Amino acid sequence: MLCKVTTIRAITANGVKVEKGMSVEVISQTSNFNNGKDREAMRQAFIRKYGIDVTKAMPSLTFFQIDVISH
């Protein structure tokens, strides 16, 4: 399924600055990103689009809104 992952707050931590509203689209097996493969796909998508590793500043999924775009 195709999911849109959006940051829900701004934060600067561990040398990474993340702004509220940054988003990427990710192909995922689930909509909750509880497996390592989906989280890595999300991390790589943010690196490609923004050049930052969001998981360094936002290690928990509570920092993100995940919306399913299509199944």
C-alpha cells in the first residue's frame, strides 16, 4: 500500500532539524510501520527528499502521522 508519512511537530535533536509538515510517500506492507523494513523505507525516503535522517531526531512513530493513500 502507498502511505504518506508526515511529521507532526518541529524538533531539533542529535544534530538533525525537522520541521512540522515534512512528508514523504512510502510503499509499505502495513499502515502502522511496525516492522523494520517499513521504517527503513520511511527513513530512506526522508533522506532522499530532505537529506536528513529523521529517525535520529524522531525515534518514535508518535512523531509522525501516517495516512494510507491507496491499497
